[in-house]
Amino acid sequence: MENIALKQIDILRDEMKWWLNVILVTMSALIGGVVSISQDKLLYNSTIGIIGFIIIFFLLYSSFRLKKLNSEQLKLFDKLRRKKWK
């Protein structure tokens, strides 16, 4: 049982790393867009606004997904702690 829980924790950690990378990419894209607009390299129009909303959506979705994965990981850690102390 412990090996299965440890494998699940490893899988969750890999998935959490992937979602953290998604957050970093979306944040860098958002910051790059803001800097480009502020330096007049890009003209702000509806296309840039739609892309900005999509980036913000991905940022929010990935943060909620990361929070869910973290709660699953904590549940598995609690299960392991209870199993070791019995």
C-alpha cells in the first residue's frame, strides 16, 4: 500500500511541475505583452485583448488545477502518516 501511495505522489509531483511550467510560460507571455504594448512595439487592438484574456484564463485554470493537485497530494501524505503510526 505504501509503494502505491508513493508512486501516486510521484505522479502528482510530475503533474504539478508541468502545471507550474504552464504558469511560468503564461506569466512570461503576459509580461512580455504588457512590456511590448508599453514600449509601443505592439498596437493594442481587439486581437491582443482576446489573446490577453486567453492568457489570463490559462493562468487562472492552471492555478486552480495546481491547487487541486496539491490537496490530493496532502491527502496521500496524510494516508501515509496514519499508516506508519498504526
